[in-house]
Amino acid sequence: QDFLGKSDPFLEFYKQSDAGMWQLVYRSEVIKNNLNPCWRTCSVPLQTFCGGDFNKPIKVQCADHDSDGSHDLIGTFETNLTELQKAGDGSPVEFECIHPEKKQKKKSYKNSGIIRIKSCKIETEYSFLDYVMGGCQINFTVGVDFTGSNGDPKSPDSLHYISPDGINEYLIAIWSVGSVVQDYDTDKLFPAFGFGAQVPPSWQVSHEFALNFNPSNPYCQGIQGIVDAYRQILPQIRLYGPTNFSPIINHVARFAAHSAQQGTASQYFILLIITDGEITDLDQTRQAIVNASKLPMSIIIVGVGEADFKAMEFLDGDNGVLKSLTGEPAARDIVQFVPFRQFKNAPREALSQMVLAEVPKQLVSYYKWQGWPPVKPPEIKMM
């Protein structure tokens, strides 16, 4: 150790290769100026740590960190995972840290300190595919913005104008995202809603009307069904306002909450909102997202047109945790915002890849947080 008293200790764990060489598998943080350090909990994949062999030798080295890289060995010991697993439930496992040269030189030498392992347990980490293959249903819902800021659908400069070749940005977004998500949805029945329009026969403004005009059964057959419903409804409604997101988020969240009460990883909900970016109920939407962050749900917002999407980027929460108006933080990040204009000239796959990039991680993080394994966990094959 340093002549001036306290050391800057760190730990290194090594596994033994088949050729008998030692391979570094984990290095801890350095704890400055401390003779009684307490290192952070670490997580190492079992395969990396010992190749899955609980009796494979593990060498642990404790060294004193020097900024020039010439770290001084404090001591070392050997163990294996079977031994380490005895730590837990308040009973740590202790190992004497031995410096080989000091042991040789001094008869009175005992050790250079004691390393105490407080806890060691093996946890199963499931992947997105483990959950989907294990019976998790992905429920895909679409919300389409029919507010006046989109422009009159009959006018060629409207975002809802269907061009002679039968498309617009709303349709491309529905196809791009839906065609990927539908592969994970067995019944291929998708609820689809519009918001922000006056709807016949009463011409009341609605913020969650069924695209097929059937509120008791808003399901469309496949992505083609959503596209057909969208095309049919467009001439029958009046674009209006304001742009409220919270009703449709809360609508899907009610289903997600009901599913969460089952206590199993059986259903996950994805809401795709396609919008021109003008949002009126930002505070209520923030609250709705914070509430939904505790549920098996993800929200994808695709922004069409050339508007300023600052509000959408704020909801995305990538620059910090989204909070409700009362200051309650989201339990996890569930919103992914993608501006369509970045993908106008890119292949369709590029948009769907970007849009769906975070969903697997969000699904796994929710079920891990709840401690729910897949409904049918994968079989573990021991070689």
C-alpha cells in the first residue's frame, strides 16, 4: 500500500480458460483513500463469469490503484461460484487476501486483509423474444390526428390529402409501423381511433372516435383494415380541434391496467399516435404518460409535416425523466417520438426500425420491474 497511509483499492475477478490462462471478467470501481471499502453490487452474465461451470476456479485480486497504471497488488485468493453462492441472507462469505511474496518472506504474515462477499445470487434475465415466444400478446392501437391544423383533406397541401398514387404521410406511417407490429399480434385485430374532429351525426368534437364508426367494436382487420377505415372516414368528418392526446392515452391505459391486474406477462400494449405536432393538453398528457409508465404499455408518436415538435421531444423524455405537473416522475421511459420528415426519402424499413427500436427494451424493463417471467418460460438446456 501507499507509504502515506490509506490505499485506493479495487477488485478484479478472473476466470480460468480451458488452457489454464486467467481471463479478466470484471473490474470494480476504485474506492479512494480507504482501508475499509464497500464496493457496488455488480452484475455479470453467468457465461462470462465462469462459462456456466459453478466449480470453475475464479481468482480475485485486490490492488491499490495508481494513476500511472503501476497498480500494487494488495492480495489475492481463489474461489468458485459454488462457494460465492453461500453468501446471502445476512451471512457473508469471507476470504483472506494473501500477497504471495509477503507470505514467503514473513513467517508471522497472516493476510493483507479480508474480502467479505455480502451476497451472490443468480437471476434469470429474459429477452423480448422470450416473452413473445412465451405467450405475451402485443396489442397494437392506432390514434390518428384529425385536427384542423392538418389542412383540408381535399387540398393538395393538406397532410391528410391522399395523392393520386393513394398515399400520404399518415398512411405511410400506419403501414411502416403496423406491418412490423402485426407479426407479434396473433388475432391481427387492431383498434383504431381518430381525435380532434367533429363527427356525425351530432357533429360534436371527439377525441377518441372509432375509425370504423363502431364504438362497441373499434377493431380493424389487419393493417389493411385500418387503412381502409381511414380512407372511408376522411370525407365524412370535419377536421377541428383542439389537439388532445390524453383521452386516447387514457383509453389504452384502461385496458393495460386491466391486463396488469392479472399479474402475468400475458399482454403488452403499443399505442401509435400520428400527429402534426400541435398539442393542446400538454399537462394532462404528461400526467397520462406518467400514469401509463406504471403499466404494460409503450407510446410511439410519429410527427408528420413540418411543425415544431418541441412538445413531442419533451414528452419523449430522452433528455431527462418526464415529470407530471405535480412533479411525479415517470416510472420508466415509455414514449418514442420520431419526426417523419427525417425518413421521407429513406426506405420504409428505416422508419419502422427507428420507431420500434425502444419497444423491446421497454417491454422487458416493465416485466423485470414487476418480477414477472414469461407465461411459458424458455426451457433451459444444460450441456
